[in-house]
Amino acid sequence: MLMLIIIGFTDCNSAKQVAYFQDVPDSVAIIKRVQNAEYTEPTINIGDVLNIEVTTIDAKMGGGVTNSAQTNDPTKNEELSGYVVDKNGHIEVPILGRLQVFVMTTMQVKELVRESALKFYKEPLVNVRIANFYITVLGEVKAPGRYVVNSGKINIVDALGLAGDLTLGGKRGNIIVIREEKGESVLTRVNLNSTDIFQSKYFYLQSGDKLYVEPLKSFAKSGTSDRNADRYVSLALAGVSVLVAITSLAIRL
């Protein structure tokens, strides 16, 4: 009976560790609403690769602004088309010249390019995105690695989805987010077991953010323990149980 109670308690505890968003009521009749954290558009940093596309009704436009030189991005083994932000925060754009874009958002860069293009072209339409926007997911996920995000907007849940979701051995209640801020690595923890994660300032990820999923203690122990030692312990416990049973039976007789 004691063994059954222990096994049942362990199973319940394991189920609680695996489930996401445990504070959502277990009823289809109840809807829980959670206010998401405010999304802040990422800003341009040194080394970013900007993809800039300009279309215009002016036939003289050609592809001067849009077709930039290929830039090798270290975050992915492929060539990305874009303009690299140099150490001074500038990009060199054909025809438009040198533009200061450091710490600007893509919307601000878009407006800057449009204003510059108005000097040469009629009614230009501009699209700007960070071509090498990437995140890194490590630890107990099915497909750890570095992922380039084309949209430039991604949250923690979507990032873990890109990595194939957590394994059963991943600690859902204590995921580490690593972010570079003002030359420092800032580490914080978020909890996938609770809907409070939607209100975290780290819910929306920035380019270069890293997620690390720790293994559960039981999972880590099973992966590093000596199997032979565990087998001997199990056999010893079984032997003790048999001796106790024989002793009890002898006393009754």
C-alpha cells in the first residue's frame, strides 16, 4: 500500500511538472483572459543586416536601392541580402548615401529611407526588416539550435515551438532567458506552468536572445547515474523486502 501511494504521488507530481499554463481552469465553460506584455519593436544594433526594398513609379529607379551586395551572416549558413550596420551605426545605401540607423526601429529607418528617396524618386514605397534577426534555443528541447526569424517578431512560446517543443525531461517552470543589454548578459527566469509568462517583459524576444531549458532533476540524475549501482540498490531493496515478508510470516506461524 505504501509503495502504491508513493508511486501515485510521484505520477501526479510528474504530470504537474509537464503541463503548461496550469492556472487555466480545467473547464470548457470558463475562459481565462490574460493581458499580453506590450510589444516593443526591436532597435537596430551594430552588426545588424538590414534588408531594404524600395518600389516607385519612377522608371529611373531601377534596382539601385533594393539590390544590395550579398552579406554573409554568421547566424545562418546562407547568403543574406542586406546592408550591414557598421561600428559607427551607419549603413551605406546606393544613391541615398550614408544613413545613421543605430538604435532606431525598423519603422523609423523606413521613414528615414523614404524621406531620402523622395529627393530622387516619385512616391517611393519602402520596406525595411532586420535580415539576421535570430534567437538561440538550448537545453531540453527536441531541436536545439539558432533560428533566423524573418518577421522580426517572436515570443517565447513560438520560439520553443520552432525548436520542436520541450522534451519530457525539460523543466517548464524555470526557463532561463539570456539577453544582451548595454554590454552585459542579463539572465532571468520565466515559468511556462503559469499564464503570467504572457505579462513578462521578456515574453517577446529580441534579436540575439537565448533560451535555456534546464533538465528536471530526476531526468538529469537518470542520465548521469551509474546504472550498475542503481541495479544493485534495487536488488538489495528487493532482498530486504523478501526478508521482511519471511520474518512476518514466521512470526505469525
